Amino acid sequence: MPVVDVHTHMYPPVYMDLLRSRQQIPYVRSFPDDPAAGDRLVILPAEDTASTSRGRPIGSEYYDVNEKLSFMSKHNIDISVLSLANPWLDWLPPDSAAETARKVNDDVERMCSEHEGKLFAFGTLPLSAPADEIVAEIDRLVTLPHHRGIVMGTSGLGSGLDDPELDPLYASLEKHEQMIFLHPHYGMPTSVYGPRANDYGHVLPLALGFPLETTVAVTRMLLSGVWDRFPNLKVLLAHSGGTLPFLAGRIESCIAHDAHLKKEGKLRARRDVWDILKKNIYLDAVIYSEVGLKAAIDASGADRLMFGTDHPFFPPLDEGEDEWLSVKSNSAAVHTASSGDSKMASAVMGDNAVRVLRLHS
Ligand code: URA
Ligand code: ZN
């Protein structure tokens, strides 16, 4: 039984060079006069404050493929499906975006081909570029032997994933049977976390902001009829769908009771949330608990759930801890949620990903 990690990030060397060349979000701070200080990654506005702890530590585990392979072997992971970490290429100027996307995707493809059978990837689209250039990159990604779809944030072309301007992209992804791995980055406005949010580290934005961002994005896709127009478009939702499995019933009830939608004729011939959860949506198993996983299994199906780690985010806080708590809790949750059904556990730990993402050697 192969173990496959479908949620694992990198900033490939080409992307790191870009981050190091910048002084605005996103960027990497280096301290040439104090090499022991290490580099720091600044990707969120809340991290870009004048305090000395500006940004988060970033080491070679973010860009060195050997670190990824050693993490995999320590945790008995056979295959990783790499994705560029947030904020991807969302922030690039339109005229250089397509060229940069080609370089980044080629850099990742090179890593995968140097470790045949162990590494695959979701590509990254130049979403700030003109639509024809974005679609051209989708067409090109299909020809890269280790690429299996694309990773995307919730901003789309800048106004969300319910934007009708995304239709040519959705059409192309559907035509090529390329999955979207939908991942949060922007969170919620910091004001929702209240005046003492800074006392609580990154817990509120990461534990709540990320999943709610994903839930809002996917609900907007649903409300705008993306899956009515593209009935075969496949989306893998990060963090077990944010809160979608838990809230699907409430979303469905609010739609069914909405007078505005009824008046607009939008309640006729629409596919409901449950149908889309079982036919279009896949969920990763990055939720760290049996309770969350059981909701994911009930909503979408054990045949659509795929193990992930979110490496290299959430490293152990204490030095010398070789086995990562984040990985241990995810795989323990898969095994308890499968309650003795070893076929189900194998499906979630790897067999589903091999089948769905065509990872056979
Ligand atoms: N923090 C991030 O910025 N991205 C992740 O994927 C996880 C944590
Ligand atoms: Zn992630």
C-alpha cells in the first residue's frame, strides 16, 4: 500500500530567488551580518510589522528537494504531490506572470523527474496574466509528465472563484481532466479576530481564517453555478474542505429558503451541495482529528478523501523531534476514523490519490 501526500508544499529555487529579490510582500528577509539569525518569510500583511520577529523562519525545508525526500522517508511517505506554497503567483505583474509561471513549473517538473515515481506536482497558473496566456499554461502543463492539475488560491483573477471571467480556465481544466487544488491564503479581515488577536500567535487566522476562507470561496463557486456549467470540473479542497462538510446542510437549507434566488429562477434545475460533494469535490485529510475526518467521509465519501501533511508548515516546536506531530495526528485520525476497516485506511492513505491523480508508475 503506497502512502501518498497530496498536500505538501515547496518554494522551488526559482521562486526563492524571486522572494529574495523583493522588499514587499511576499518576500524573504536575510541578515547577511548575522547569518545565525536565519532567513524570514513574510507573506501575510499581519506579518509585515516593524517588530523584530517580522515574518516566520524559513529554512531549506521550503526549497531543498532533499529535505522533502528525507521528511518523506522519516514518515514512510512513498509519493508526494508537490504544490507551490501560498501566495503562489497571484501578486506578479501581468506582463511577466506567464514567463515566471513557466519557469516555476519547469523547476518543479525537473525536481520530479530527478526522483521518478516519488514526486508529482500541481502546477501554478499565472493568474494575473491575460486569460489566453493562462489557458496556454494549462495546455502546456498537460504535457509535463509529472504534473497532475493546478494549485489555486481563493482570489482567482482578483475577484474570487465565482468570477465568470474564470470560465475559459474552468473549461480548459475540465476538458483536460485537470484537478484544481484549492488552498487558502488570504484568510479573513484581521478585525474579525478582535483587539487581542496578537496575543494568540497565528492560531485564529490559521485554525479559523484559512478554513472559513476556503468555505466562502467554494460556496460562492456553488452559488454562481460553476458546477452546473462545468459538471465534470474536479476540485480538491484543502484542510478537508474548511468547514464545508459540517456546514453543507445549513448552506443547502439557506439556499432552499432564499427568496431572492427563487425570484431570479436560480432554484430551478440546480445541483445541490451534496451532489457536488460526491461528484466534483475531493477532500484532503488535513484536519487532525477523527471528528473532522468523519464529517469529510460522510459528506464526500471515503473514496474521495486523500492523506496530506501540509509540510513544511507546522514543524515541531522543539528541536530533536524527528517525527512531526502534524503528520502523526493526521495519520492517527485516518486510522481511527476507518475504525478497523483497513481497506478504507489504505484508500485514504494512498490508494485514492494513486487512482484519482493517476500516479501509477
Ligand atoms: N501557513 C501557510 O501560510 N500556508 C500553509 O499552507 C499552512 C500554514
Ligand atoms: Zn497548505
